[in-house]
Amino acid sequence: MEIWKAFEKNKISHSAAHHLMTIYDLLGENGYARVTDVARRLEITRGSASITLKTLKEKGLVKEDQNKFLLLSDEATSISQSIQSMRTIFKKFLITVLNVNPCQAEIDACKIEHLLSPETGKKLLIFMKFMSGDDKNARNFLETFHLYEQSSKCNITNCAVCDDECLMSQQTYKEDS
């Protein structure tokens, strides 16, 4: 299998992830969740919410009781908790290690929270625990990295990453200046 096709192996889509997490949050806040509540929270139409929820029901992740209240399977609860955890870990990584603006970090973490493997999530968590701990070397590394980031200029002759062509100049999405 080609690597890019691994994306298709994800159990749920980005949209489905948000539906599950919304139901999870609503159940925690209100003790119940309905299609209308999900649609309102996600700021989408009731019809759009129903379409995604139908797919989630077919996968056995969401159930609906006789009163039209939505329930999550144990697997869906676990998926929701895992995605939320991954979002938190990755957002903290972006902010703390890479110095990404918190608003942008939230957006980027949201984009990939459901795509990272459990292995990558676990390694990232261990890395973040190390970086935020009391280890002097970790603090020095972070300080050195942040100083390097501030002084870093694209110089192809001294770059161990870019090879023959500057990768920074090939970025399609340029930072707003």
C-alpha cells in the first residue's frame, strides 16, 4: 500500500470526529445530546448533522434511544477522549516548543488531532513531559531552539535539511507579515 493511502484507513473523518466530540461534550454538560444540539454546537444545519450521524450510527459508534437522544458506544467515547487528548498535546507542542501563536496552534491541532497514530501521540506526550519537566538540558534545548528560530536565515550552503533547493522558498502558504 502506498503511504498516502493510509489516510483512508482512518476510522472516522475530520467531520465525524467533531460530531463525536460534540456529543461527548454535550453528554458531559447536559446529560443528553440531540441532533439539534449537535447541529447548533457545530453551527451546521440539522440535515448536515443527520447525514454524518447516520454514518456514525452505521459504524456502531452512535446510537439513538426511543426519545431521540444520542448515545456514544464505548468505542466512540474512547475515540472522543483520545482525539481531545491528542489535540491538547499537539496544541501544547505547537505553542511551547515551536512558538506557534495560540490561535493558530488551536486551528492546526484541530486539523490533525484525529490523524495522528496512537504511537505518535504517545511519543509526543513523552516528549512534552520531558520538555516541560525539570531537566536542565531540556530547558537549555528549548531556549537554544527559540534563539535559533529568531536568528535563522535561509542559507542553502549551510543547510543540512534543504539539499539543493531552499524548502522555505517553496512553501505555498506564506506567513502574513
